[in-house]
Amino acid sequence: MAGHYPPPPPPPRPPAPPYGRPPHGGPPYGGPPYGAPPPRGPGYGPPAYGPPQYRYVPMRPPPRRSAGGTIAGIFGGLTALVVFAILGLSLLGGTTRGSTADARTPASSGGGAQSAKEKATDNKLYKSGALTSVSCRLPGILPSAESMRQFMNTLSDCLDSAWARQFQKAGIAFDKPNRVFWVEPGRSPCGTYPAPGASAFYCPANNTMYVGLEHVVETSGGEPLSHYAVYARVIAHEYGHHVQDRAGILLYGDRQIESGDRATANAAGRRIELQAQCFAGSFLGSERATLPMTREQYVAMIVDVRGRGEDRKPPDERDHGLGRHYAGWVVTGFNGRDLTVCNTWIAPPSTVS
């Protein structure tokens, strides 16, 4: 079903959500109000609430790398949005699309005279219009690592095509990320895996996404594999970090994170993560007719994402955002007509808290 899908309506007598009472009202930056998530039905299990299942940890880049590094671990949302993927090289039998371990210089975001702040706040990518559909069709996910690998590769190929076209429209050079879909533990330039709270992550040191084919399912909180939109959102989110990196946006965020001031660092982290949410929503919205993004898939995705918010954390400890914002920026991108709506760097603080 195409069109703008409203978030799921509240049930007649909503139980107390497992992550705490949802904030009142809807997101102040656009999008309908959410209401309490409907109860999770049989087969869901309790979500893995706690620290976000992915993390954006600045990592000092190798000498040749000019853009700040960051490790963006899995999952857009605090918890188990479970699966995804992306990038060329594959562990344990996976395919390797670019095993170049050397750090690549990030693509110019158009305008060498631009400061790091300008590349974040006034990037050419924001002015490139809406993402063009690549008619992405996703296979179902069966309970096996190979099926998950096929799902990840198919979706990653779609993301490669969609974002390559968008960067071309923006006049920015683009190269595809590498992929490592792993079953056994290993090591990356950004650290070993699996790591606590990181079933998958993006490593900017070698422009590679690392995804645990089985680990992402184990940390999903029992999300049914039939809800492929939940997993697709995670992949699209992680790919969003690569988009930020290639566009030169992350450099500004990294510098703020490394400033030494905790409040400044967490505020930058939230803008980074919520923008990746919006980029994910933009891609999924552009492919809603062919994925397909049915109402059932959409509802499952939004309910799951909202449950990943940091509602239990005090404001000065949030680096991903409240549940209503974590879900709201996905909706903003999904319903947005162009990428301008994803510019979290100029959004009021109240929308990225």
C-alpha cells in the first residue's frame, strides 16, 4: 500500500510499555502523534531494552584519513532492531567487494572551501531532492544464517544503487561500503566483534559494515523474522552512517564528540544517530511500493523503533534520543519529499533530545 502511513493507533487499554511511560504528544518537528505502542503479540518476546544495540564511538582516524572516524554499531534504536547489513566483504564464506583495508579519503561534499560545520549543516546532499526508487524487492528471511546473508546482500545492493544515484544528483563523489557478514567472532580496525551492545556496526576506518548473521537475531528480543521491515530499517540506518561519512558530515560530529565536553558530545551523537534514522526512513519510503512496505510491516517497524529510545536515561546521558524522536525521525524521512527534512544539524534541540 503506497502513501503516508500514520503510526499505529493506541490500543483501547494500553498496558504500561516495558520501556516506561511514553512521552505525551507527538514529535515537534512533524509527523502525527504516536500514542502508546500496541502490546507485543505472541512470538515477540520482551525487547532487549537497555543500552543501544549499536553505538557511535569516535575513533581517531589513521594518518591518511581526513574525515573523523566513528564506529556506529548496530541498530538504529535502542535495542534489537535486528539485522541488516551492508558492505562488501563477507566473513566466513561471504563475498568480498573491496577488501581494501587502507582507509580511504572521504568523498568531497562539494566545495573544498566549506568548513566542517558547513558540510554538516549545508551539505549538497540535502538539496538533491528525494531518493529515486530502485524497485527494491526483498526476499523473506528464513531461520538460517545463509538466508539472512541473502536478505542483507539484496538490501545492501539496493542501498548501493539508491545512494549512488543520490550522490550523483548532488554532484558528490561516492564509493560503496564494504560488507562483512560474520558468523564467527573477529576483529576490525574499530575493535573486536561481537562486542557488548554491538551486533553490527559501521567502521569508518575501512568504510565497512560488520554484521553478525546470527548475533543480530539473538539480540532482537524475539522479533519475528517475518517482520523484515524491522531488519531492513537497521540495515538502512547503518548505511546512513556511511552516507554521512562519504558526504563529509561526520567530520563535524566527530570533532564535537572529541571536544571533551560530555553534553556537547552526546548532543552531537544524537544528531548523528537521528539523521541516520531519517536517511533510513527516506530510503524505505522511496521503496514502499516494491519492498513492499505494507501497513503490517510499517507498524512493526515503528513500534519496535519507538521502544529503542533512551527514555529511562537522564538528558545528559542520552546519545541516541528519546523513543518519540528515535521513531519520529524515521517517519520524517519516510514521509519527506526530499532530504532537506533530514538535516538534524539545524533542528531545534527539543527535536533531537
